[in-house]
Amino acid sequence: GEDVEQSLFLSVREGDSSVINCTYTDSSSTYLYWYKQEPGAGLQLLTYIFSNMDMKQDQRLTVLLNKKDKHLSLRIADTQTGDSAIYFCAEGNFNKFYFGSGTKLNVKP
Amino acid sequence: DAGVIQSPRHEVTEMGQEVTLRCKPISGHNSLFWYRQTMMRGLELLIYFNNNVPIDDSGMPEDRFSAKMPNASFSTLKIQPSEPRDSAVYFCASSLQAIYGYTFGSGTRLTVV
């Protein structure tokens, strides 16, 4: 499958901003997503962005897409302890998507 | 809607036994996906169905794995015979259109001893 890469861990203090990064290789990707996985649960869709957009904001979440560099980021403003989870980026077309390995976000009080 | 429902939540079985994992997608969703999650390999797409028809099974590891979707509201993933390296969390997900992303079930944690 296509390569989707993420750093494995990120640790921030409560109230700070978190930035989770993702790079991918498929230049034909139409949709890009961010999912959140809490312990013992399935993945929950957080937000998505189309490949013809470069930014999307949704409350505390900001997604930035640099299509030229194939780089996607998720910024969480005012990070809370409840944001501690594993975050996955995913990219693809139609119905076939490839997921990164996930970034474990640890929020320290 | 109750979401994507998977059963069982946990399964412990002995090597060589047959294992069947079950999934009920969200009503009205026309695509269904089976994923496997391990620490070593992350999330791997095993197979996906569109309108109950298998579209891409290139991720199925080997002939020991098989999946069926006899109707729009039910799918199974079978492993026969099971091996310890099959131990993983298996997720089922469904979607209506790609733009809306997938809805994942809570997963089945399989342990083969």
C-alpha cells in the first residue's frame, strides 16, 4: 500500500497547543482524514480535508495540508487531558484508504 | 443507530482452531471494511466490500483467512486454522461515501495461544 508516516509519540502540557504531523506518498489522494483512538475503542473520525484545500478549522482543531510536500498536520489548541489518545492520519481515494501508524499524544496536567 | 457492532469483543482460542469474527455495519452504509491492528504493523486493510461484493482482498494475509458478506447487514471474517501470529485487534468499519470517512466498530481482540 501507500506509505503514510507519523511520529510515534508527542507529549505536551495541558493548555498548550499540540501539532501532530503526517507525510504521505500518494499524490493522487482525494481525501485526507484525522482519526482519534482511545484505549480499547475503535477509531473515531475527527475531521477531514479535501486535497484541493490547504486549511480547515473546526473548533479547537486546525488541519493544514501542504500538497506539494505531501504533508498534513493536525493542531489541537488548548490541549486537554481528555485529548490523550492515539491520532491516525489516513489518505486515499474513493473507498480505499491507507492509515499511518498513529501518534500517541500524552497530555500532562 | 447503534453504530458498527462487532462480536465477540474478546476471543481466546487455541492454535489450529477456527475463529469467526462478526460485524453488523450501520444501516444504509454500502461499504464495509475489515482491518487488523498490531503494534508491529499498525492498521492493515484486509478486505473491503461494496454493496456486499468483495472489491479488494489483496490485504488478506493468506488462504487461512476468508470473509463473507451474505447481506447488507452482516459480515464475517473467518480464520481457519488460527495461528499465534494472527493475534491482533480486528476492526470492522462501514461507510456510505468516502467523503464522510469510516465508522469503526469497537474491535475484536483475538488471542491465539
